[in-house]
Amino acid sequence: MAGPPAAPSPPGDGGTPLGPLGLPRPPLWPHGQLGRLLGLFAVAVAATVLSFALVSRIGHALLPGGAPAPQIRLTGADGQRYDVLAAAQGHPVVLEFFETTCEICQREVKPMCDVRRKHPGAVFFGLDAARESAAAVSGFGRRQAGGCIDWPLLLDPNSNVLRSYSVTVVPTVYLLTPSGRVAYSGTGEAGVAGLDAAISSLERLG
């Protein structure tokens, strides 16, 4: 005679974890979801690394020392036409690419004015890198650091000069020799901070 039927196994037998109500606890990650999340994470990490690598390369793409300086013939915010290399007339030339809304550019106006006063033999030009209006650029010159900017601020409406000097960030500064070659270049606060020593070195050579 057959015995009574076996009682059903309680949920969770066979290794399935039970929840607080005695019901099977669902898996932490549904089937396949963990793999997809790990894949997305790997893609995000790779994209971040690639973007930093690209920015690093772009930031160091300035014209090298000794390279011929591209011609700059632009109209200033004052309405005058300037031929930068011709106007230098055998003097060192300092170029600063800026934007009126750039906070670092605003902070660096006073250091640039200090360098200008220390090296009166150098010819300074500012070049707007954001295709801004003449009124905006003129206002920048009047407002910043008590209006100490006494050099022409040029407009580059088609960004042709911006591209020819490989400018990708502001501020970017260049020092050109009296013969029209790149003597120094830099970006940001460090770039401006290096101008004084670079001009002094060039003046000693001259």
C-alpha cells in the first residue's frame, strides 16, 4: 500500500533564497542586465579617457618656436585697419587671444598691463576669439583693470587668424620675434605668467 504523498518542498529549497514573507527572493540583477550595465560602464570610461586625450592634444597644438608667424591683417574695435607684423617695425610682438566673457581673460588683464609697462619696446595686440561685436570688445577694454589696456583689440569675424595660430582655448598668448617668428606661446594663466621672462630673454638677444 502506497504511503501518503510527499509534502511539497517549501519555497527556497534547492538553494533559492527566501524573502521576509517566505517567498523566493528575486535575483539582484535580472538575467543579462548586469552584463549590459558593465558594458555601458566600460564604454563610458573609454569615452572619458578618449575625450581627455583629445583635449590634451588640442591644448598643445600651438605653433612651435621658430615657426614663421602667419600674417595678421584685421580691423580693430576702433574701426582702424591693422597689419600686425608690419606695424611691429622691428620690435617684439605680443599677441593675446581672448574672449570678453572669459573669466581668466578678465583676471589676466592686469598682469598683461604689468608686462606691457615693464616692456614698452614690445608691441601688443589683443585678438577677439569669439567673433564678438566691436562694441563688446571696446567695452571689455574700457572696463577691465581700470581701463589699462592701451593696445589695439582686433576683430577676427571669420576666425581665420584664430585657426592660423592654432588657438583652441583662451587666453592664448604668443611672443613673436622682430623678424616675425614664434619665440614663445602659452595658454591660460601660466601662459601669461611666462611672458615677462620670454620678452626679457628676447630683449637680451636683441
